[in-house]
Amino acid sequence: MFKVIVIGNSSVGKTSIVNRFVGDRFDPNYKATISADFQTKILEIRGNEIRLQMWDLVGMDTNFSGINRSFCRNAGGAVFVGDLTEPASIEILAEWKAQVEEIIEGTPIPMILCANKYDIIQEQEEEGRKEWEYL
């Protein structure tokens, strides 16, 4: 079992990414994650069964700001999610990464950056509107 933590500000789409990856589903009705939630994805790679436990953590910019050490313990990887329509949510990811590195103390873990909500930018461009500045 590989524990993967999913980190980012609130409303960047962490839950949507986990739901799409694990169950190929999307719920357009936003519901904030409280504390943390996890889902399991089973993959088959080269004939081997791999179980990923995807931990969807509360938005780091909420009242619970800061990464809870217990959720990072024994993490085998991290996904940092930012919202392309909110540049500050991308810029803060370096801080979240530094916190994770401090918490895991030791062997580095694989980490990826996921820039989310590109579809919203595309829709706005197709409609000829630019309601915000994005990266």
C-alpha cells in the first residue's frame, strides 16, 4: 500500500482530482473536505497489483492551516494541486512542499505538481472573456 497525500489550498480541486483518478467520476457540486478523506485505487503495473491510498487533505489556507504531521507520516508520494485561475494557489505550493519535506525528515518521496482548472480558462477564452489573470 502506497500512501499519497494530496495538498493545496481550499477549492483548487483536490477532491475532484482524487474522485476522477480513483473512480472516474466528477461531481460539480462543491463540498469542502473536513480534515481529511482517503480513497483507494488499485493499479496493475507489469503484472503486479499496486494499491494507492489517496489522502485528500483539507485546504491548507483554511483555519486548519499548516499540514498535519500525522497525515504526512509514512507518505510514499505527494500531489500538490493549484488552481490556474488563482495564481496565489500555485505560488503557495512551494511553501507546502517545504512543510512536507520538513515533516517527512529523511528519504525524499516522489512529488508532482498538478495545475488544475485549465478547462475553465479554455471556456473563458472560447467565449472571448478574460475575467481574471492567470498564469
